[in-house]
Amino acid sequence: MAVPSGDQKPESYYVGVDVGTGSVRAALVDQRGTLVAFAEQPINQWEPQFNHHEQSSEDIWAACCVVTKKVVQGIDLNQIRGLGFDATCSLVVLDKQFRPLPVNHEGNSHQNIIMWLDHRAVSQVHRINETKHSVLQYVGGVMSVEMQAPKLLWLKENLRETCWDKAGHFFDLPDFLSWKATGVTARSLCSLVCKWTYLAEEGWDDSFWKKVGLEDLIADNYSKIGNQVLPPGASLGNGLTPEAAKDLGLPAGIAVAASLIDAHAGGLGVIGADVRGYGLACEEQPVTSRLAVICGTSSCHIGISKDPIFVSGVWGPYFSAMVPGFWLNEGGQSVTGKLIDHMVQGHAAFPELQAKATARCQSVYAYLNSHLDLIKKAQPVGFLTVDLHVWPDFHGNRSPLADLTLKGMVTGLKLSQDLDDLAILYLATIQAIAFGTRLIIEAMEAAGHSISTLFLCGGLSKNPLFVQMHADITGMPVVLSQEVESVLVGAAILGACASGDFSSVQEAMARMSKVGKVVFPRHEDKRYYDKKYQVFLKLVEHQKEYAAIMKGD
Ligand SMILES: Nc1ncnc2c1ncn2[C@@H]1O[C@H](COP(=O)(O)OP(=O)(O)O)[C@@H](O)[C@H]1O
Ligand SMILES: O=C(CO)[C@H](O)[C@H](O)COP(=O)(O)O
């Protein structure tokens, strides 16, 4: 591996660690943003009750150690210059001695993380929103149940003795990881601004915490939730501690960066690429014309702007939370990859699909895509769903309707349960997710964004059908990065910035993110998708009517 010859300067590497919902990934990345090594390890999730989702910070750290050790095997450790973490925005709870505390009635302290998709704090978020406090204008006007304040209030109201009174530290998962690596409790501006109501310029607002009944967090200058805040990519303390270095198999003292939420790392990994030569409109436009869409368990739609843009139902505007000096808005769909998996795995023909995909050594998605190609005959594949329509909010609507009471809908069901039926339902689900993206883009544009190009990454961007449907349904070209694991490139960019090898995040982005492929929309299918979009909008309108009927006398 990478042995320099003669007086050639040895290559510098950065390690990126990405903690997603379902697994932890690590990569060894060079200065050009190329992944030299990659490793992945699944992580546990518990659902002790419906809508309660928990994880373990000890499990997650152990998985970080396994994958990091794997990616640096056989390399000269002196070439590693920096380490960056990103993670889902889940809430980690530790006591005053930094030991895990239970976030459940069972008192199981191993499960000390309330995951981002946990919807236990519905009553709490409702009361928080009723305050109409001014900080709410910076989260799209309505706080999401997936943010941290409602979860903290739930812990205070439900687990006072076993958790709340004993708690010494509440971390966003990305900040827990940087603390574990360095011993520094400083929080990233990204996590605090995006999920905790911290404002980049004004800091914490005491009146918010008092109004929502969490005034105890103000004590000791907010020591439990963070009183030192650093921009993503800033170098933390004295770098990697000897203990963490041993755990991770890295040299002690290497630079460790202030972290990012996973979606924002994806944004950093894709949005700055040089697009010259691909015939894209955004080549002549500012970077603000690019929308990063990070599609994993959930999808996040990140657009940046020079000035703050207030988009109702779309999170933000957040200042400097991803690219320094820029505001950002983040639209999202709470379940996308998880919804596709739910639809596919819950279908009667799933065992047959699994058997056939395994026999061909294919993923179930690749098998379904080729099956759709077979049954579509001469028509475009998307036309197979002319009478099958899906509303995708099986876990509520994050953006732009910001309504967690919304549910999923399917119309056009038949008595068949065969593989054709499963494949077409899978296609309709993918299309519904793409229509959701179109709705988010329209809301962002109506508020002042001007978007011309999508930059997709995350697990779902490996699915060519998902990518083509996003292009066709939004009418915009989709850029895919050279590195499929662009979220890890984002994490490595953080490590590179912390090492001092680049003078700014912008410089690292421009050098390390690269275009791989561009997928253009099939404009000839536009009329069909416009009609399906009309049906899509009717579905939610009708759902609201049904709810109103049932509420009436
Ligand atoms: N090879 C693949 N082809 C198509 N879809 C995939 C593939 N791998 C993963 N996915 C989809 O991506 C989702 C997971 O994406 P990922 O980015 O790994 O999630 P997370 O970061 O939330 O753990 C899965 O739910 C699945 O639907
Ligand atoms: O809220 C989010 C970002 O702000 C993400 O949805 C959350 O972090 C989960 O990410 P993923 O779907 O990649 O696991």
C-alpha cells in the first residue's frame, strides 16, 4: 500500500467514521478524496415499545473501533493526519462520571441513546410548539419530535429519578464520539444549531429553556448540554487521547475534528465538486443552486444560501452549521430507505424474492429492478404505476408539511400477491419518495432558493432506479459522486481540516469531492409524472379530510 518512491512525499491520509442508523462505516481517504479502504459493522437497535427506538453508546463506540482498526491495517500510521466523525443526531445520556444512563422504564443502562427517529415525545413537542417561542422560527416554524428538546423534556417528565436527576451530560451522538476520542466535551456548532436551538451568533436563549420547563439545563452555564461550541472541522484539544488511540488502532495525538451530523457530512462530501464538462446548469451558477440529498434510512435535503431563508416546514435557516459563512435549510423525509425495506419485506412474495435474488447473487433491489425491466415491455418503467399510488409518510411528515400525525397511504391494491405485484409496489414507493422530494424543493424555491441540480448520496443512491426516478420526477439532473460512500468523504474532510492540511472547509471540499456520474431526467415522461404528482397531492388532501370526518360528531 502507498509506498513512496525516491523523494516523493508520502501520501497523507484521513480517517472518516460515519455512524448511520443501521451500521458504522469507516474509510481511509487520501488528499484527493479517494477511498483507499472501507469497512462496515452493523449496530444494534432496540424498540422496547412502538415508537421508542434506542441504541447503546458503548456498542457504537466498539463498532467504531472495529471498523477503524480494519481500514488502517497494513498502512504506515505516521501517514494518518486526522480523524473526523459524523453520526445520526441521536441523544446520548451519561451520568456525572460519564457512565451510560438508561433512557427506558426497564432501567437498562446499556440502552442509553434515544434515537433520532424515536417519536416518544409527542406530547412534549406539542407543548413546546404551543409556546411559539422565537427560536422556533429557526427550525422551520415548528419543532420536530426528532429534535433534542422534546426528548429531554420526556426524560425529565418520565424518568426523573433513574435518569434525569443523575444525568451529567447530554450529547448529540456526533459530539459523544469526538468526546470519546479526545476527552473534550466541546460541542459542534452543527449539532447544537440543527437540533438543540442554539443560535450561531446569539448562543443559547435562556427564555426558551425556562418557557418549556427545562430551566435546570441553564445551570452552570449549560454545562450538561454544552458551553464550548466549535465549528465543524476545528481541531479538538490535544487530539486523540492515548486510551482512544489504543481502542481505535491509531496514533495518539493525531488531530480530531469537531463533528457533523451524518446528513451534513454527506452534504460536505458532495456539494463542492468541480462540475465542469458535464453540461450542467450549475456549472455557471453559484454553489447555492445545488441541493444535496442524503438518502439512507431517512432522506435529508440540504440547500445553502448567502442570506437566511425562512421556509415553513423546512428546518433552518441554520448559520455556518455545514459550510462556514453560509446559511442552510434542511428538508427531510423521516423514512425512505426504511420505508422501501418495510414495503418489500412485508409483502407476501418477499421470501420468493429473497430466494431468487440469492440464487443470482444479487441484492433484492437489483433483482427487483431487473424484474421491472422484464415486465415493463416497451413502455418506460415508471409507467407501470399508472393506477398504483403511494403517500410515503408512514412515520409522519418531516418536510414541508411538518405534521407527525400523517400516515402512509396506498391506493390501487389488487388481489394478487406475486412478484410482479411486489415489484410494482416497490416502484410506486420509490416514486412517492421522489414526489416528496419534489414537494420539498417546491417549498424551498417558493421561499427564495433557486435550485437546478441534485447531488445524491447515501445507501439509496446505490439504487439506479431511485436515482432515475428522482431525476424524472423533479426534472433535475442528479450528480453522483465518484465515491459512493460520500458521507465518509465528508467525515474525512473534517479530519483533513483539523489536521491543518487545508486552509478552509471550502478548499477541502473542492479538492476532495469529485463527480462520478450524472443522470439526466427523461423529459419525454414529464406529462405522466405531472399527472401522478397531482394524484400525490390529492392523497394528502384526502387523508386530512378523512381525519376531519372522523373527528366530527
Ligand atoms: N445496494 C443497494 N441497492 C439499493 N438500495 C440499497 C443498497 N444498499 C442499501 N440500500 C438502501 O439504503 C438504505 C440504507 O442506507 P444507509 O445510507 O446505509 O443508511 P444509514 O446511514 O441510515 O444506516 C437501506 O434502507 C436500503 O433501502
Ligand atoms: O435528522 C437527520 C439529519 O439531520 C437524519 O435523518 C438522521 O441523522 C438519520 O440519518 P440516516 O438516515 O442517514 O441514518
